[in-house]
Amino acid sequence: MKKKKWLVYWAVVLCLTLSACAQDRGVVLKKARAKEDLGNSLLMDGRIEEGLKELLEAEKLAPDDPEIQNSLGLAYRDLGKLDQAIDHFKKALSLKPDYPEVANNLGTVYLLNKDYDKAIKLFKKAAETVTYRTPYIAYTNLGYVYHIKGQYETAIRYYQKAIERFPGYSVAHDNMGLAYERLKKWDEAVESYKKAIQFAPGTPVPHLHLGKLYLTLKLKKEAAQELLKTIRADRNGPYGKEAERLLERLKLDQQPSS
């Protein structure tokens, strides 16, 4: 009887201990997630060192959390520390192999490293994962890799796949316009830029690309209109300044010679 009582006692103790451990893990993970959120917020505000510090503290609390590893990978990628980024993305994938967002993110690092074959493999893996909520991003990235490699027809095929998944994805339309330009398919390029503008009218990039294409096609009035729209959308930014230079040159070209 005594032995049975002791067994019951230890069973109760073990149950309570496991419950307490589970509670402790939950509390620790909650603290880690709060630090991760703060770190990402600080990084978005441009407070790089503070943001990275919070993410590293989050990692200390939960070193085997794939989301924290992904956040660290993104932080190091954006800081240009690509080797550290690769390490964290790889760890995230080792902890959670079916994590298409990380596969895509790791692909972007290989793209920056000009390791195109590895980038293609990862983008394809991400795009073809059924659970990936934004496959159009990976398909656009695939198109971009083939664009860099000079395989413009293949690039267009992947941009089209991206648009099939999300017809309003302005980036894919704009990139496709650039690929059509390389193939000297001017009408298709114009149409792609117009689609990009339709879905993101306040974005300067497609306005600038369309304006430059109109300059190539000697459509000066249309070019001036698009360059003005670029300036309005990005008055103090690099795209606006490039548009200002092009517009000034266009005005000079139109002045009658003395």
C-alpha cells in the first residue's frame, strides 16, 4: 500500500513538474517573440544596432525558434552581412524544412552573391510549396534571375506565372516590361508598364521606365508626362532626380537652335 501511495505521489509530482516546464517555456517564448517584434520594428525605423541587439536577445531566449532565425537572417541580409544571413536562414530551414518564406529569403542572398543556380533552386522550392501564401514573389524572383542571365523569354514566362497567382502584382508587370524591352518588343513593354502603373499608380519606378521607353521611341510628349509623374511620386528621391535630369535634357533638345 505504501509503495502504491509513493507511486501516486511521484506521478503527481512529475505531472506538476512537466506542467510547470511547459508554462515556463511558454513564458520564455512569449518574451522572445516580444523582443523579436521590437527588433524588427527598430530595424524598420532604421535603428539597425538596436534592432539587431533585440533580435540576438530573442535568439538567446529561444535559439531553436525558426521565425527568430528568419528575422535574424533578414536583418543580416539587409546589413550586407551575407554569410551570417545564410547561416541563420539555413538554421531556420533545419528547424522547419517546410518553410517557403525562408527558402525564398535564402534565395535572395544567393542572388546577391551571384550564385544563380542555388538561387533558382530555392525560388522554385518556395514557389512550388503548396502552403506558401505569396508564391508570386518567388516566381518574380525566378524571373529576375533569368533576366540577369540574359534569358529574357524564360524570365517573361516566370513573370507571367507570378501574375497568374496575383494579377495586381505591379513589380512583376514592371519587370516584364524591362524584359520585353530587351527583346525590342516595344508594344508589349508599353502595355506591361501601363499595367504596373494601373496597379500601383503612386509608385515612381514604372512611370520612369515608361517615360524612358517613350524617349527611346521618340514620343516626347508622352515621355514628358511620365517623367513629371515620376517626379511627383518621388520628388526628393533617386527616381525623381533621374526624371528631372531627363526632363531637363528633353526641354533642351526641344529648344530651337539659334
